[in-house]
Amino acid sequence: MNLKNPTKENLEFMLTDLADRLSVVNRGLMDVEDYDLNKYMDIKFMYDIVVQKGSLSALETQAFIEELGKVRKN
């Protein structure tokens, strides 16, 4: 999958994969409708870090979830 293009489908894929990788219990936090495509590159940057890192500590996981919360629509 080519994630270079900011599409709703790519955003949904990344959010779903991040939810799995970060073991997010409340999947409502990862609803694609709550994110703006204007923030796509920010989310992709975070996604790339999580994928590259592989596994995260509990503190790192919490930090990533908080950062995702900052790019959600109000």
C-alpha cells in the first residue's frame, strides 16, 4: 500500500494499524471521521515511527496516543 497520498482510505488504514500496534482499547479514538486530511503528514510521521520502532513501552504508547489526540478535530 502506498501511504504517500493523503487519502481517507490511507488515513483509515494507518489509524486502524496504529490502534492494533498500540493496543488501543477505546477504538473510538481512532475513528477516521475525527481526523482531518490536513493533518495527514503528522499522522503518517507518527505511524512511520511506530512501525519502525516495532514495540513501544507503556509510556511511549501513552505519548503516541496523546499526540494523536492533539491532531484530532475538535
